[in-house]
Amino acid sequence: MEPELTVTEASPEIITPDIEEELHRHECGVCGYIYEPSTGDVKRNIPSNTAFESIAADWRCPVCNAKKKVFADIGIAAKPSGFTENLGYGFGVNVLTPGQKNLLIFGSLALAVIFFISLYALD
């Protein structure tokens, strides 16, 4: 459900409600380490719920010691990938998270393999 926006006559600009936006995760381009804002970085004393953008510029990857600039924004955890306006299309697969899509794809492939192998049991 979209939040309602209000316009006042004294101030013609749009006023948006206070919505706590979820913090984006960032992945290291060198080693694949994912910075989770919900956990922070214990090794470098970054507290939990710290946005990646508010970390100091001299911060480095705790795994491979790469610079902050090699990290790429990979979005919010457990959020469907793609544009929000397109999530209603298709057979309902657009609202699945990437992990759920992987489970659906590889699970169905495993079932297909089991099915075809079971055909050898027929006489």
C-alpha cells in the first residue's frame, strides 16, 4: 500500500510521511564479502544499523582489506529484485526474492532428474 501524500495550501510542496527506509547491503567486488548494515562490522567497530554511506572513507573490507570504493550496492535483503511497478505482472514469480527463485529453479530441476531416473524402474 502506497503512503498517502498531502499538500497544504500554505506550503505547496509535497510532504512525505516518516518512513524508516531499510538500509542497502553492499558487496565487495574483490572477495564477495557482503556488508550487512543490520550487523555492522565487529572487526572494525562499526555498530549495527550503520548505513554503508556513513562509514568512513578509509574503511576497508574485513576479509580482503579492499578499499570502500570497490563495494557495489546490492539492495535490500529479502526484497524482490526488479522494478516495483513490475512486481504485479507474470505468474507471481516476480514477487519472489532471489533466494526463493533459486530454490524454485533448482528444486524443480532436481525433481525432474528424480522423475527421469525413476523411469528406469519401469519394466
